[in-house]
Amino acid sequence: MNSEKAFGIILKKYRGMVSLSQEELAHQSNLDRTFISLLERGLRRPTLNTIFVISKCLNKKPSELVQEVEQLLDEHYTGEDTN
């Protein structure tokens, strides 16, 4: 798993937790809906600015998103699964 894929998994998780569609998140973050979709599928790499904008829409700190991505990657590389 790469960092783009891990970010996508975390993004989709938190978007669902706040009950936002891709379109709603795109509107709130001033990003294109297709870009949100590409991020969630791990096909695009988010910039630091994108992480900050999206995290605000998800009521999360950017560091929390990054920390979860790091944790997911660690679990993947060590073969652990805490879920």
C-alpha cells in the first residue's frame, strides 16, 4: 500500500463519519468532485494545502489525518490489523 491509497481510505472514512457526499465535500473545500474521488481511490497525491482544506471540512486537524495515514501504513507493512 502506498501513501496515496492510505490517504484515500482515511479520507473516505472521515467523509462518511460527517455524512458528506463527495460532491458536498468538494463544494465545501472548493475542489472538484472528481478530484475527491481520485483522492479516495488513491489515484492522486494530495498537496499539503489540500490536506489542510479537507481536514477543516471534516472537523479534523491535518495532523490527525496524517497520523492515521501513518498508522494505516505501519499496520500494512507490519502485517497488523487493529480493526
